[in-house]
Amino acid sequence: MLSGFEKKKVLIGDLKKTIAEDGTVDLDLPIWQSIPDEKGIYAVIAPDGFSPEFIEDGKYRMKEDGSSKVLKEKLQEKWVANEKILYFGKAGGTNLDGTEQDSNLRERIRKYIIFGLGAEILEKAGKKARIDHRGGRYIWHLANVEQLYFVWKTCKNEPEDEEYERIEKFGLKYKDIRKRTKGKLLLPFANLKSGKKKK
């Protein structure tokens, strides 16, 4: 399911260290420059032997009511034992009017990090956390999230299509346990929907 992905990977804990006290990030740092500023798909993966430590309250803030609570039972039910792939996301692509989306892998991962770990920092600095990256938010309900990695793959075609295909392959791998998902294909831990295909 990670065929075609670059071998390079970055640790979430190392990316977190680059966030300044005011919530800003220097994208010229080598760790950020290692992430392409091109469209593509990315995944959050767990290291060998990873054991999840679930927490109900994340540090992010949802726009609707400012909450971030997810019951531990729900997180446990969503967890796929012994699976390294925890989330697939996309960056960039084409809008319905044919124009290119103003996004790339580096910027999308930056928003992901700031949304999940930076809201608290921004609030302490007297700023409002305006970044919304609710996709993949269950990742931030792992107390040991800093042990996880980002990997990525640039795309010549539509990232949305690639993301959909990877999630579908993931579900087919676990097609024998559909009972857990009311007959639907199983999704990675932090994917709450399967996405859609533009083709």
C-alpha cells in the first residue's frame, strides 16, 4: 500500500520541535525542505512495536464548538492491531473549475502539525488557531504521537484519486472483518471517510 512512496520519512516529534513559541514554522529548515513542495499523497505510519496510548482530549480545536474530545472506546474500536499505516492524506490537485489548488505536501503537512499540536501554542501566544485540518485528527488522540512518521509520494495525476485508491486497497486487505464497519471496507485508524474519486 506504500508502493511508490519515497524512502525518506520524518518523525512527527522532530517536526514539533521546529514550531516556535508564537506558532510559526521556518519552512527553510532542512527537515521541512526534505518534504517536496509538490502535489501528492502522504501517510502517517507507526514504527515497529508501536503500542497506542489513547487520550480522549486532543490539543486541536474544532471550529464548531472548540472541543476535541473523542471517547477512548471509540478510538480503541477504530484501532487496527499490528497495522503500521494509520492515515492517508492528500495535498494539491485540481479544483472543479480546472484551476490548481494552492497546496503542496510541505504546506499540507505543516497545517496538519499546527492543527494537531500548535493550537495550544497559538492560544498561549494570544492568537486564534485558524488552521483547520480535521482530516486525520484521531492521530492527535495518541499520547505517543511523536513516535509516528510522515512518508509521502508526489503525484502526476490527481492526489485525490491516489488517496482513494490507497484507502480502498487498505480496506480490501481487511475485507474479512467488515462486520466491524457495518459492511463497509475498513479504513485506516485516522481516516474517517474513504474519500472520492474524480475520474
